Amino acid sequence: MATKLIRFDWAIKKLLRHKANFTILEGFLTELLKFEVTIENVLEGEGNKEAAEDKYNRVDILVKSSVGELMLVEVQNESQVDYFQRMVFGASKLITEYIKEGEPYSQIKKVYSINIVYFGLGQGTDYVYEYDGKFIGIHNGDILQPTLTQKKEFNVEQIKDIFPKYYVLKVNNFDDVAKDTLDEWVYFLKNSEVKESFKAKGLQEASEKLKEDTLTDEEKIAYKRFQENRRIERSEIETALKEGEEQGIEKGIEQGMEKKEVEFVLNLHAIGFQIEEISKLTKISFEKVKEIIKNFA
């Protein structure tokens, strides 16, 4: 048995910002980061500004941990070709915003950028990626390490511990088989369900507090509007794809189906779709899509 819950991105925008629900987000962060996270407070994120129609395809929540670390959780629903660059910008912006003028650089906060995406970001078949940056010697191949003084002063073991940490969860790549507690969270992110057997930190709280029937009447109306907007957005994308496909077929009839395939692939690539997404939409093999982009883009 599984409990059907409201979507995580809507919960971020409306429910997880309340102190009473911190345990849900703390559970997710603890399972992902592999250390205990306690949220001190929720700060304002750029994706949470209210819109008249409450229509958006991304949302974020910025929290500060009990030890002063900044953790930005972003959810992106639709394809964005420059999303990696936005991750860099977001982390950099936090670093500069949360150091006071005149403070020494030693006061810079550790930043965690956690990105939950529902599109084919980059090329890769895994569903959880961790950016593990290091300074590697180009001649000797050794890894640059902090001094003993730096380790003691900044409470770090490696230099990379000072720099922003990035995670990408490619939810749609998950095969729905939960092999550990982090997988249980990814299952929830993909399906908005929590199975009774799940043991991951925070999920049992989610199964109780994120039920649609526990929402107020006002929240239920807002959530239904959100769901409808998501359906409209998906419909608009599918319609554009269908029209592009029909145009491609017409050109293909005139110029040959091979030409149609190339044009269709390049059109999708130009508007931000990734190789694996294009392959699924066009039924063209992954390798052929990759070859077309390499040779003609």
C-alpha cells in the first residue's frame, strides 16, 4: 500500500516553509547529504514570489542549518538548456548575499545546491549525481590539501569542503525500485507516494502532513489550480512538439525521411531538449540522435 500525497514542489512553496513541517525537509536533506541536518530557519528563495496565477515550472526553498550552512533546494519541471549555469549563479549569489560587508572571507557560509529536475539534464543514466570538486596537480596528479591550520580554523578535512556542493537528482531516470532510504525519497519525488514499508527519515511525517485531504479549503483550491496549470504547460509543450513533428513529416515527404529526422532532432535540441528526451519523443535511437547533433548542430 502507498499513500498518495501532494507534489513536493507545491509542498515546498506552500507547506514546508512552516516550522511544524521542518522535519520533512530535514529528513530529505539528511538522507541525501549523509549527515544529520537540523533547520534553523527558512530564508526567502527567488522562486517563491507569489504570482497572480500561481503558474510556474520551478520553485525553490532556501534553508539555514543549525551550524550556519546554506542549503538551496530547487525543483525544475521543464527543460532548461542553461540550467547548469543557473546552478553556478545561484550558489555564487548566496555566497555574496550572506557575507556582511567588511567581514573576512573566513565567514563565507558553506553552500549546498540541491537540484531536483524532471527533465533530461545533461547526458547520464544515473538518477543522483554529486559534484565532487578537487584541485588536481596537472603534472604530479596529487590533490591539493588544506594545511593543519586551515583544517582546525575552518573545521574541514579537504579543500573541497569549503566550496559549494552540488547535487542533481534526475527523478525521471529512477526505475521505481527503492534499494535504500535515499531511493525511497526519490520514489516519493517521482510518484508523490510513500509506501508503508519506507523507513527514510522524514517520509512518515510527509505521509501524514502532505495528504491532500488535510489541506484547508483555500489550499485545496490553490493546489488544484497548480495541477491544472501543470497540465496546461505539458499540453502546450506536447502541442508544439506535435506541430513540429507534422511540419517535419511534410518536409520529410518532400525531401526524404532522413532529412526530416535531422531537422526534427535539431529543432528539439535548439529549444533545450536533451538527447535522451529527443530519443524518447522521436523514437530515434539515442546513438543516432547523438550523431545528428554532433554532425549538424
